[in-house]
Amino acid sequence: MNRKLAYTFFKRRFLILVHTKDAPEDAEWKEYVAAARGWKKDIQAFLVVSDGGGPNAMQRAELDEAIDIERHPGKTAVVTVSRIARGIVTAISWFSPGIKAFGTNQLAPAIEYLGASPAEVEAVINEVRRLKKDLGIGDA
């Protein structure tokens, strides 16, 4: 099975998730959800970078329940090529103001939105590049 997502809990602060252009398989999504559940108390922010793929509604609900997204204080930045996905994130932000959408050329501003220092921004960008390389989708 070709992986559709890669993730890391960077510096025990940022949960970074990178998607390929395809939706994740249930098995790899469940693995990610289990990891997020274990880290939820320490997660300060969520960074999602997508080449177009993402979870389906059931998978999103599973993650929301695992990390108790309604009460989680961490901000979320979604960086994606998809204008439709950015529109959906913008609509969600009307009710959940901690989430914000960014275009793929806005990775650094997305990371800054999450409260990263200038030194952390570069480190997170490098981590995103590493995850993308692991998935075979190129540079950040």
C-alpha cells in the first residue's frame, strides 16, 4: 500500500500532517488518530499540508472525537492546493475561529499563525519537506 499521509509530533508542540493528492486509507488514518489521541494533551497547534487529499467525513469525525476538537485550545492551519478545501476551512472558521486556510505558497505565514517563532518556522518547513519526501511528493 502506498502511503497517503505522513505525520509527526514536532518538538512535542506541533502535530504536522501531510497528505498526498489522494484520500487516506482507513488503516493509516486509524494509526494517525491513535497517535493524535496519545499526544492530545501536549499538542499546541495543528499543521495540515495537503496536495489535495484529505480525510472523509467519517475519518474527520473519528479524529475530532479522539482529540476532543471542540474543546482543544490549539490553533489549526490548513495549507492546501485545493480552493474548495480552503473554502470549506473558511466556512468552518466562522464557527471554530481557531482554524485558518492557507494556499501552498503561504506555508511560512501558516506556521507563524500557529505561534511559531522565526527559528521554529524554518525548522517546521524543513520537517514538512522531510514528510513530503517520505511520501514521494517533492518539496514544500
